[in-house]
Amino acid sequence: MQTPAIIHVDMDAFYASVEQRDNPELRGRPVMVGGSGRRGVVAAASYEARQFGVRSAMPAARARRLCPEGVFVAPRFERYREVSREIFAIFRSWTPLVEGLSLDEAFLDVSDAVENGHDLDDIGLDIKRRIAGKFGLTASVGMAHNKLVAKIASDYDKPDGFVRIRPDEVHRYLDPLPVQRIWGVGPRSAERLNDAGIYTAGQLRKTGIDVLQRLFGDHAGDLRRRAAGIDERRVKAERERRSISQETTLGEDLHDLEVIENLVREQSASVADKLVEKGLFARTVVLKLRSGGFSTITRSHSLDGYTCSGKVIGEQACAMLRRWVDWRTEFSIRLVGVGVSGLAEHPDETELIR
Ligand SMILES: [Mg+2]
């Protein structure tokens, strides 16, 4: 069997770079996207802003202190999605096997193209050049024989990275990395490893399985394989994520339709935010209600297309709520939830409901 050829592409400071591209006045300046609204956190920071220590997900007030001359701009997700769609079209010109992780990040399985005589480096370079040529944006590209190593490769020399890690180079690249850089090692696992004197991927892969089993039980083997750069997961063209939801258990039973509708609209907005964050679109809206009598009901409605609009989701959820309420003379609600399912990453333009 041929060696798989996997590319991981990660756009550099994507939202901020799109803003700088669209507005020349922002170029070369520290730009922070987001920072206003309910959450008040930075959604993305340009590399100029990162030099001041600003990071995404940082509270805006802190970012402002670190970088007083920084420019805050409101996010334009519609625009980012538009650019993202065109970038993904470039990916798809090489392979249908594109697994988007977010608007600005994807795995590509280009094994067939390589089989047909293309060089993996040439494909990676072509993607980089076309993104730069068409949008003036830089992407970091990692190439390897599996997803885990490709992702480490794209991150190795970011921004504007271009790194290929061949099978016989895996240990040389991975061994020096701190354990938390290994996929699946969260902060808690990293701490546990550090407490056991294991700081790098190299140390982790050489640690006896019995030692790791005492720390991680059944996960020990997985962890050690990952530290050695072994990963057999395939690139999945459409991610298999089933649903996103938001629910609230109320402190007291609610009887007022208007109050419940407002709550449903708020929940719909935050479900929509999650969709946008993950670069997903939904086809089905689900409403969940628990009445004071403790019975839980769910209602769902499928749209004629896909949406990530809080307004569209909210309208459907409220319509289902009103239909339920219409049937009874009195009601009391103890729990309300809004969810979406039938998720897709890149529905066709003609299927979008805005
Ligand atoms: Mg990125």
C-alpha cells in the first residue's frame, strides 16, 4: 500500500489578516478582531498585536492594556466564511478529501494526486501560492504521512510555514516538543506527565508502558503511540459531529410565553455563535422543554437548507414553542433548550439560509 500523503493547512491569524487585507489602513498595525459585545474577548489578533502578548480568547480589557495602540475591529464572519469557501475550493481542486476543522484550518488527503505523479511538496507549495496570489494571505502548510504529524509540521514554522516531515524524520521533529504539543494531551495530562518527570514527546515515547498505565490506565498505549507520531485516523471529508445545543434549567417555573421566547432567542443566538466558531451550518432546529410536571418534550423542524443564523434558528424554535403552547390553556416550564443537528461544514451556496 502506498504511504498516505496528508497536508494540514492553517491560515495565519485568519480573521485579522482578512481585515488587514480588506482595509489597507490596518496593514502593519496591531489589529484585534472582536473585543466588544457580550463576551468582550479577542477573537483573533494580528501578528503585530501578538508581539505585545495579545492572544485570541483574551479579555479585551487585558488586550487593551498590553497593546494600547491596537485597533479593535468588529468581526465580519460573513466575510470570513466567504474567503474560507474560496480557500476550501483551492483545497478541493487537489482532492475531494478535505476535512475542515474550522473556517481557516483543514486536513487534505492528497494520496491520489501523489500516486498520480505529483510531488507532495509541489502540492503544498501550489496551495500556499494560490492562497497568497488570490487573497494576499499567508497560510502555514504541513506535510506528512498522517494527520498528527502534518499538524505538528504546519505549526513548526508558523507564520508562513512550509514544513514536510518524512517518516524517518518524525522522532527528530517530535522528540524535543513539550508533551502538551502532542494531540490529545491536555493541560491536566501534561501536568501529570511533568510530575512524573516526563516533559518531552521523546521522553514520553521512551517511557515504559507499565509506568504510563499507572498514570493513564487504558489511554497509556494511545498516548505513547501519539508521542511517537503514530496516527491511523483517516481524513474525513465531512466531520461527523451530530449536534450542538444550549439549555437552561430555570430557578422557578415560567408561565409567561414572552419571557420564554426571549430565552429561546438568546439560546438560539449562542447556538449560532457556536456554529460560526466551528465553521458549521445546521439543517435541523430542535426545541426541548420540560414542564413543571417533569415530562420532557422535544420538537424538531428541518429547514429547506442550512443556516448559522441565530435569527433563523430562533424563529423556528419560537414557532415550535408557540405551537406547543397553543394546545394548552396553562403551562409551566422548568427547562428550555435549543439545539441544532444535521450539521455540515460547507453546504453549497444555494442551500444557505441567512
Ligand atoms: Mg489559523
